[in-house]
Amino acid sequence: MKIVVFGAGGRAGRRAVTEAQRRGHQVTAVVRDPAGHGDPSGARVVAGDVTDTASVERVAAGHDAAVTAAVDLSVPPHEFFTASSGALTTGLTRAGVHRLVVVGLAAILPGVSGAPLMDEPGYPNEYRSFYLGHAAGVDTLRSGDLDWAYVAPAGDFDHEGTGTGRYRIAEHGDPDSRITYADLAVALLDEIEAPRHHRSTVSVREA
């Protein structure tokens, strides 16, 4: 397949590129400044703006599916995630790309009580505006017709661990759960190759 990865310069994006190439796919890695993101794996690196519909359409043309791990911490979260979701929904559709997998955030997915994890007692909320921005981005995805899956760690990332090549679907969010970037990338590519979740959110944890 031909897969375009937005936000390919970050930790999750880089792992998605690596996993896609490991499986033999052709990858276009989209970043804001290609000069700062040489990719030794051989992926095609291009400049693109995930919040601009025309830019998304341009870089996505000719691809079969897309992954986005993009974030811009210099922009208010609500503004960034609604703009990027809107641009992806419209731009990918115009480019003929009908499958998008989004790197998500556990905080907005259901916890053990059924309420969003961020609303459960004791959950740290110093980054609540970031959580709400993600939630608004999902609402924007729901307003369009694109086939998407929002794949989030059940808790957080294991920044130091070694990938196992495996994961499992979590029944609910769990603040104590961890998953490596490498194993999240396996889940992302599985949703590209053999989609199981359509226009829905899913949390994953280590197997």
C-alpha cells in the first residue's frame, strides 16, 4: 500500500513510518520542515500542513490510507485539533483516500466507570485543555464521512521499553497501563491493513 503519515517527525509518527516500511508499504512522511527530518529509512519526506485542506489533498493524492500523529503545541489545542480533523476529513476525501488512523489520547476515552477517563476521580487534569482539544477533534471527525479509527494507549506511553510486536484491545482506559510507541505502531498499521474499527475510538495496551 501507499501510506501517508502526518506528524511523521514525532515519536509516534516516526514509529508508524518504521512499522509501515517494515511491512513493505511505500510511505510518505509529512512534516512541517523536511530539512530538519532526514529519514534514514528511505521514506519520502515532504512538507505539509495538516490544518490546511489544500495541503492535505496535495500530499495525500495517490495514497491508499493515512495516519496522523500530528500536534502543534504552539497553537491552542481546540483550534489545532478541530482544524486538523476538518482538513483531514475534507482533504483526504478529495484526494481519494478513505481510511484514516489517528494517534489518540486515553484521557478522552471511557474509564472503568464509563465516563471519560479525564472525568474519573483522581485523574490528573493539568493538561485538560489538551484533552478537550482532542475530544473536539474527534467530534469534528464524526461530522464528516471519512472512515477513521482513533487509536489511543489505554493509559500512557512506555517511553523506555522495548516493543514486543504485540498488543491487546483494552476494555477501558486505565491510568496505570503503558504501551511502547513501537507496539502502538503495530496497532495503527493493523487498522490500516485490516480495519476492525470504523468511525470509532479504541484503546490498546501491552499484550
